[in-house]
Amino acid sequence: MLAKMITAMLNNRGGDIVIGVDDNKRVIGVSEGDISGLSKALANRIRPSAPIDIHSIDYNGANIMLISVWEGAQKPYHCDGKIYQKLGDEIVVASPESIGNMLLERKKSDFNWERMPVLGAEMDDLDMDEVRNTMKEYIRMNGSIIHDEELFLIKNGLLKDGNLTNACIALYAKNPAQFVAQTRIKLSVFSSDSNADLVEARLFEGNIFKNISAIFQFIDMTYSKSVKIDGLYREERWNYPQVAVREGVMNAIVHRDYNSVNGFMHILLYPNRLEIANYGIIPSMESVIVKGGEGVSMLRNPDIAHQCYYRKLIEMMGTGIPRMIQDSKEHGFDIPIFEIKDQIVKVSFPNIHYLRTEKTLQGGTNLKSHFEGVIEGVIEGVSKDIKKKLASILCVLNNQPGLRTTMLSSKTDIPVKSVERYVKRLKDAGLIKYLGSSKSGGYFLSGSAVRE
């Protein structure tokens, strides 16, 4: 009966099932073996394969099984060859009319942005390592063995009629912005509450998985951890609600409107808060936010969401907002603030503070140390004082590329004549280069100076 119920939920709007609680709301629990066995059984009985989240929750020493089901993206789903649907509280075999409606709904979804073909994109344009990373998790969850990357993409609707889809490009392309400009993610760091005081700007142009890794690494490095010594014990804690912020980033990636020319995603780091903004509100999201995270928000990009789910980057059934609130509370941070205006969704994490300054951004003092190490390796016979000044110039060019000697002087407080000498030494050492015309050009870091 459980498999039939889940199939009906896939064919409807999804939902949650709790196992391990009796009719009198007493917790009786389940075993870990029950969870493992059920996952394999459902994967064998329900077709097409669908991401069904099954995990246990420890409640007063007993395991409760929570099954979360998204609305399926490839309706109609069938269990043991039969298609089921929900009629009120009942699970019944779907009527021919209902099956016809499901097929029409599926056909209509094929015209969504995610599933439109990207003309000119080939398999060689994909990062196959990332595809294989997802395949491993897909195989683990579904129990099916797939050795062919192309077949995996076909089964997941990312390769249709010989064409890669927009979702496939956003997820796995080596250079997705070449095909879909809206996949870019912008990150800005400000030295005050004013957007005029920009000290660092980054543009992430990789595929979704590469961007996620780079963004999380940057945020972790920016806020870092603090250490508390209590007697013989050492306790480390993040200086920001790590899980909550990651949920916010993932929510934006999954729900943003990639199809709109106005589509954007921007992460903004101020000295006293972090904000995540993206274009693209879906009707159900507003009610979920108003209710403090209760309810289920529909997925704008189910194909992208499913792949992120396989990689354990998101949970099922719109649990992102409650997790963000819970994580913030548990770790002593203010709860996030949600705003919706002019199709823009913004979440703010108040009263968190990064520890960087304009001269120590991108790795704190480690950036300057990095450049001092680079200088020591390629320029011989420099004094400690000169090495620090050369490193200061590299730090400024790292944050504001394209400056000329007069601007470098004002940014570093080094006299112009001295800057001209230091710039020549850096250029001769191959650490910087001049690009552009003599009137409008400026200095940029070379590849050998850029921090990996």
C-alpha cells in the first residue's frame, strides 16, 4: 500500500509520510534495516525512477521514518505496472481521463525553460566528472546500475532527442554562460552598508556544482571560525549560521528564473549582514515565507532540483526555510529575514560580521602572505619592507584589476615614483601585466600570481 500511496503522490502534488507513530500519536519507532530495505523496494517497484527521500529522525531515542515526495516531473508514474492517483483520502487506479491529463501536463512541461534544447551544445561541452559524481549517487539511491553517462542524462530528461537541455547545460557544462548567460552568479563584498563601498566583486561562471563549491568555500573563508577555550577543551564554531546560509544559496539556485532576461542571483556581504537575492518568485513561495516556512513551495526548476538532491545539496519538500530558521536559532544567530518585491526574493542574515578589511580580503591576511611567498620565489634579494609593499600592490590589483600607477599609489599609500619602480619589478618578474592602450589601459595580475 505504501508504494501505491507514494506513486499517487508523485502523480499529484507530492507530500510527506511519517512512519513509526501509531494512531494514538505514540512513537513506536522503526529500525535502520526497515529504511534501507524500503528504499530498495520502492526503487524496484516505482517507474520512472523518482527522487524519494527516506531518512530517520531520532525522537527521544526512537527512530521515526520520514518519507518526502516531490511532485513528479515525468508523470504518469506507475507501481507494478498500474498508475495510481489520489481522490480525497483514497488511493485509486487512475482513470483513462486522469492519465490523459497527466500526459498533457507532462507534454506541457516539456516546453519549460529547463527542457528546451540548447542548439550547438555537444557532449564534449560537459564536465563529465561532475556527471559521473551525480551518477554514483543516483545509482546508490535507486539501486540501478548505469555505466553510460549519455544513458544517465537521457533517463533524467537532460538529453532529449539528441539535444542537451538548458538544465543539463546549467548543471554540467564546462562553460554554461557561453550558452545561457543567466547562469552566472555575482558575489560582492562591501566595506560599509553603502553599495558604493565595493571592495571585492566576483563573478562565478561555472556550472551549478562548480559554483556551489566555489561560493561555499569563499563564504567559509570570509567568516571563518572562532575558538573558545573552556578548561582543557577547545571548541570551534562558525561565525555565521553555516547550514542556514547554504540553504539560502541552494534555494536561490533552485528557484531562480533562468529564463528571464532580468534573471540574476547576487550574494552580498556587508560588515554586519549577508544577503542573497534572486529574480523569480513562484506563486506558492510567498505563502510559505509568510507562514514562516510551513507548507510546500512548488519547484520552478525540478530537473535542476532533482540533480542537486542526488548530490545531497538540498532536502525534499521545501524544508529549506524551516531549516534556515532552526539552524540560526540553534547556533545563537538572529533568524533570517525574507522579503519579496518586484519578483525579487531576498533573504538577509542580520548581525553576522566578517573579519576582513579592504586590504586583507580574499583569505584575510593569508592573501598578503600568499603574495609575499610568490614574490620571494621569483624576485631575489628583496628586503622584508619592499616585499610587503610589492605584496600590497598585488593585493590591490587582486581586488581592483586594471588600475594605473597613480591609483595604485592612492590605494597603497606608496609614493607614485616608488609605485612605478615596484610595478616594473613585478612586471619583469611576470607577476603582473599591462593590458589596453597607453591612455586607458591598466595593470592586471598574471596567471602565475593568481591564488588557486
